[in-house]
Amino acid sequence: MTITLYGIPNCDTVKKARAWLAARNVEYVFHDFKKQGVPPEQLDRWIAQLGWEKLVNRQGTTWRKLDQAAQAALTDAASGRALLLQKASIIKRPVVDWREGATVGFDESEWKSRLERA
């Protein structure tokens, strides 16, 4: 099974997730949003599977730095997609592609369950 973990290397949650996988000797591919960008076709799959709202990190610095008009303009999947492509740092991290679909964020119990089913 190929696992791809998408995120930003200096994100604390991404660091925690990568350490968790390494501690269990789980091989994965890391996709750095800062260096490699957001793959549009992958983003479309995540939006279809998870919903655009779940991908937007409204707690992070990038969101807080947006002016109110930009925040208010985020109203649907199309505006969400455009923003997520433009500002990768606003994507809640990590996004992980498992064999059975994607997850957003680090949830140890969910991840254990996915590894057991692999």
C-alpha cells in the first residue's frame, strides 16, 4: 500500500504525524505543499470525498491573515478550491491518501484502524 502524506514540513501536526508513521516503520511518500504545490486533480478528489469545508483550516495563521472580504468570499466548493490552490498553507494538515481514501488532520485511532485494514 502506498501512503502519501501531504503537508508542510514545519507544521507541528505534520511533524507529529510523520514521527508516528516512522515509529511504526510505515513507509510513505511526503508531498511538500510549499515546494511541490497542491496537485489540482488530487484537490478535486479530496473535495469530492471530504468536502471543501473540511480542508479549510480556519484556525491557522493563513486564515487569520486573510482580510474579511476574502474570508466572506469563501462560500462554496468553487471558491474553496480556488483559495486552496492559491494558498496551500490554508489547507488543514496533514492530508493523507490511504488505499481507501483520504483523511485530514492527525487522528491516531483512525490511522491505526486504516493500517490494520491495509
